[in-house]
Amino acid sequence: MTRRFAVLVNAAAGSVDQTSDELVQITRAFADAGINATVEGIDPHRLPESIEHAWNSGVEAVVIAGGDGSVNCAAGVAAGTDIVLGVLPMGTFNHFAKDLGMPTNDLSASVSWLARAVVRPVDIAEVNGTAFVNNASIGVYPRMVAERESIRRRRGWGKIRAAPVAIIQTLRRLPVHRLRLTLDDANPVDVSTALLFIGNGSFDDHGERLGRRTSLTDQRLGVYFIATSRRRQLIVDAIKSRVSGIESADKTQRFLVHELVVDSDDAGLAIALDGEPTELRVPLVFRSRPGALRVLADVDDA
């Protein structure tokens, strides 16, 4: 039986140029894979209502063509419902698509993967009721993103070109936060850190090198922070955690929890959710939501 998808193309995604030619290419790729797909370019602000409208039309899945920010928005709509999401990676980094095991550099290969995919539940995480599928971070990353976007606006650069300059500027003015962390039912602990990372699942390859997520069904949050206010120590620990493993990094701490509460003397904290910067009022309450999102996944992982 022919599969029927609705494909919503984010007109503002990192590498998507909203032209009729590109929509035709996407439509042709789905047709070549034997999928009956309705392809539509969508303004990002209309994405939530477009997802619900597409799902109510009776399709098998709503495929989001965009980057991690688009997937984040879609997950917030679909989590806890019967909506099935697919991902067509067309952003800059496409972390969630990669963690699903999708090919991300070839349109035809991505669509062929979707043609074989099956539905399965995966975890999401949330903070103060806002969903995220990859990670949240406080400290250097949201500051770096803000610097990067400022550079892009001033110079007209892309994300990848602007990122190294933004990193240097961020490290020159390290954003150190004094935070109070409550991990599950443990007593609160006070930490000074420029890097707090909360993953939707473990991002340390089962206790080894930080950076790789091996499962979308851990049913817990991976919490990592580097307990230092010194720039050199931060850089050294970050490199050691990534290259040699967390145990080799003196100031890096790791926890797997179901809930994390982050408090501060500040009224709000800058935070990045799946790479998108925002500010939220404290306390920040992070929770894992096991199996809350239905996605198209590799048949071998079902």
C-alpha cells in the first residue's frame, strides 16, 4: 500500500531556500520512493497549526523538513498525542535526524530511509513545560549563540562561518552562573559553572566520552556541568571530556536523573533549547517524558 505523508518545509531552516524548484525536487524524491506526499512551504510561525491541520487530513505521518529548531517546535505540538512525526534533515546540524540513524547529506537517501521507516515512541524532555528533543544548556552555549547571531546580522555570514568568532568572544567574557541544583530527591547543591548541559538522555556513550547520544529511550536526563569559573579549566575539562572521557576531567560531573530543578538568585536565566536561545524564569524544572513522541524510525531499531 502506498504511504501517504504530509511534508512541511520550513522556509527559514538553515539550508532551505524557499523556491518552487526546491519544493518540486522534494516532491519528486518522495514520488520516486513510492510515497504519496503533499509538500508545502510553511512560515515557521505557522508550523504548529500546520502540523495539526496536516495530521487531521488523515496522513500516515507529518514530515518536518528543516533543522533541529523546526523539530523542536513540532515535538512540542506532537508530544503526548497520536501525531506521528518524520524528519527530513534540511537544517545546519540536524542532530535529531542523525540520532535517529538517518542519512543527512542526500535528499534521495533521506526519503528512501523514510519510506522504510516504522513508527516507534521516543523520549522527549521538557523545562517548565517547554519541550526539547536534543538538549538544553546554560552558560557558554546560549551566550555563544547570541554572539553568533549578532555576527551574522552584522556581517551577513552563515552559522558555521560565524561560530568560531562567537566562541572566542564568549570565552573572553565567560558567563559564570551561581546555581542551585536539585537532582531528583537529593538535597540541593550549589555550583559555580559556565557550562550546564541537560540532555534528553545520556550524552556520554555509557559513561565514556561526552558528546555522543546512543539511545532515544533512556527515560532519564543526562546532566553535566563543569564546576569552575576559570576559562582555562573550562577549556581543558571540555576537551578531556570529549576526547578521553569524563573520568579524566577533574571538574566535570555527570548525573542521570528523572528530574532536575535549577534555581538562581537571578529572576531568569538565558538558556538554549535544541540550539535556540531564549530566557526562562527560575526555578527551571526539567523532566524526562519517556516515550512521549511518536516518530518514524529505522526498522532495525523498532
